[in-house]
Amino acid sequence: KDVTKSTKFDIDRIVRFKVTVHNTQALWKQFRSQFGQFIQFDYGQATFGMPNHVKKCNDIWTKFGFEVGCQIVPEGVSGYEGGFWSSFPGRCPSMPFSDDAPQVIHPGEHK
């Protein structure tokens, strides 16, 4: 019996990056944490897992600036137990990846 597994978004490899993070002072003052809230991205768009939550993400970034989020991977979800998921906002995290999406920068972006 030939069983073919498919992966979410047809991901066929994992790439590792070593990064240095410096989140905003506003985030540190409020939460005393080096990482912000993990934000789920679907097709490049920040959604919290639901498309009608884009405004919630924008409100977070307006208050704290773009931040790197972090969350412990729930047990049984991945073959890599004890790992972390990170969220890195891109150039326009309110819009999904597409050829016709406008190239905008969120007003809360800190350069």
C-alpha cells in the first residue's frame, strides 16, 4: 500500500538560521521579556490563525514595534520535542504573499 504524506504548505525542507535579536524597549518595559507574543503567519500574512485577526496583530506592532515572537512547540505536534517556534514579521506582515499585493511597510515598523 503506497501512502504519501503531505506537509502543510508543501514544505519539503527545514532551513536553520542563527540570528541575533534585539526587540523594542517598549516590549521589555511591559513584559520584561526578550521575546514578544508568537504570531502565526499564513502565506506571509499575520493572522493568529484566523484571517479576521490581522487588526489584532497590527495593534500589537503599533504599540510595541515589530517584534520577534516565541512559543514552545506543543508536545506531539512535531518530531522535534522541546523546540520553539519563532515568528519574524516581514516587510508587510498584514498582507499575504502574492504577485499583486502592494509593497507597503506597516506604520509601526522601526528602521
